[in-house]
Amino acid sequence: METALQQSATETQKRKADVLDWRKKISDHVAFALLVYTGLHIFLTMSAMKTGQASLMPYAALVVLVFAIIPGCRQFEARWKDLSDEQAADPALADKFKRDCAVLWLLAIGLPVLLTGFFKGIAALS
């Protein structure tokens, strides 16, 4: 009877660990944030190009994407990927996770807007 209870408790812990895995959750957020960033970037860049401004803007923004955004997102993931299984299921990390996600999403949504505005400003000065 005790072995059955121990097995049940072990299975319950495994299910909780499967449900709460900060490593997987941050990886999902990074992937979706990159998709959102890229989609916004394309939309805003195409809108700017339709107005006939900044012919180099898409290329410059692409350089920013490749050399800054992607490595930056990998940094977010790197902070979480080295967690042990116990740490990855630790609810005490929820506040840190929420902070990282907030920063990640702020950058994913804000950077395309800022970059487009920056490159439009440069084009207007030229």
C-alpha cells in the first residue's frame, strides 16, 4: 500500500513539473515575441516604404534584427535554460519570470515602432 502511495505522489510531482516548466515557458515566449517583432517590423516597414521614405530602412532594420534582437532573445532564454528540473518547476521564480516576460514583450512590441520612427526621422533629415 505504501509503495502505491509513493508512486502516486511521485506521479503527481511529475505532472506538476510537466505543467510548470519555466524553461519551456520562456522558450515559447521568446519564439512568439520574435514572431510578433518580425510581423510588426514588416508591417511598419512596408507602411513607411509606401510613403516613399527611407529606401535603406528595411535593410538597416534587418541588420538590427539579426545583430541585436535575436541575440538579445537568446540571452533571455539562456538565463532560464540551465535550471535544474526542480528549479524549473519552482513557483518561487514566478516573479522573475513575469519580469523577464514583461521586458521581452515590451521590447518585441516597442522596438519595431522605435526603429521605424528612428529611421523615418533619419530619412526626414536627409
